[in-house]
Amino acid sequence: YCGMVAIVGRPNVGKSTLLNKILGQKVSITSKKPQTTRHRIMGIHTDGPKQVVFIDTPGLHIEERRAINRLMNRAASSSLADAALVVFVVDGMSWTADDEMVLKKLHHNDDGRKIVLAINKVDNIKDKESLFPYLELMATKFPFDDILPISATQGTNIQRILELSLNAL
Ligand code: GDP
Ligand code: MG
């Protein structure tokens, strides 16, 4: 059996890096320049009889004033509708208006699917206790099914994301 996992988040939080790490190969372009990925990129992870299709879903943060943006947003939202699990990636160092926008879209699309918050780039945070206030803030924003500190570059907790993804099928 198979299912889809949508990786969402504003530009530059590490969605493409996470997808690459999960799949163990470079299928998605990562860049310091925000918004390099404007289309959806997917990769398939196979585990015995189970197959998970991961979709790197950019564009959910975009304001819908312009027609082209509404179109991109609709493409992103349609992956959400089909997802068994949503991985909402944020940067452990900052919470911005764009993150808030993505979260609002997740609310809108909510129909009972699980949403996991992945707080990325924790390798940048030397004093791990400084993450606690951020974690508390996140818990007040949405009843996430799980909150995981991760490092897409170092591979921290990536296995856990894979497990949650397989379990969501
Ligand atoms: P996307 O726009 O969300 O797809 O973000 P990218 O995957 O392109 O990553 C944006 C930048 O953040 C790149 O320079 C990555 O190398 C960097 N980055 C991604 N994940 C991590 C991480 O876990 N730790 C650190 N330190 N940098 C990361
Ligand atoms: Mg990307």
C-alpha cells in the first residue's frame, strides 16, 4: 500500500534538503536563494510493501492577490488534500509572517490528517535549552500531532519522520 506525505513550509526552511535526506539522493534543488523550487518535486521511498510518495510543496506562504499566486497556491493545496501526513517545516531560529501564512493554509485544509511540526536546523542551536520557549510557542499555535526538532543536513530525527510517514499510510 502507498500514500503521500506533503512537506510544506516557507522558503529557505530546508524542505528540499529534508526531502533529499529522506530519499538519500539529490532529487530536489537546494539553494541559499529563496524560492528556487517553484514547482512540486516528489520522491518515492519504498519499505517492503509500503511506498511513500514525498512531495516538496513550496508556495503555501504566498499572498493570493495576484492570479499567478492563486494558481501556485492551488497546486500546493491540492497536494495537501491528498496527503496522509503533512510535515510542516520551520526554522528553529525564527518564526515569521510567512510561517504564519503557511499555518493558516494548513488550518484551512484541515480534514483530520496528521500534521507534524519539524523544527529544522537545530544543529545551529548550541544551547538546546534555548529551544524550549520556541517549542512552547509552537504548541500554542496548533495542536500538532508531533513536534520534532530535526536537522536535515545532519540527519537528526530524519528516521523518526520516515517512521511517522510509514505509520500514516
Ligand atoms: P527550502 O527553500 O525550504 O527548500 O530550503 P532548502 O532546502 O533549499 O535550504 C535552504 C538553506 O538552508 C540551504 O542553504 C540549506 O543548506 C540550509 N539548511 C537546510 N537544512 C538545514 C539544517 O538542518 N541545518 C542547517 N544549518 N542548514 C540547513
Ligand atoms: Mg526548496
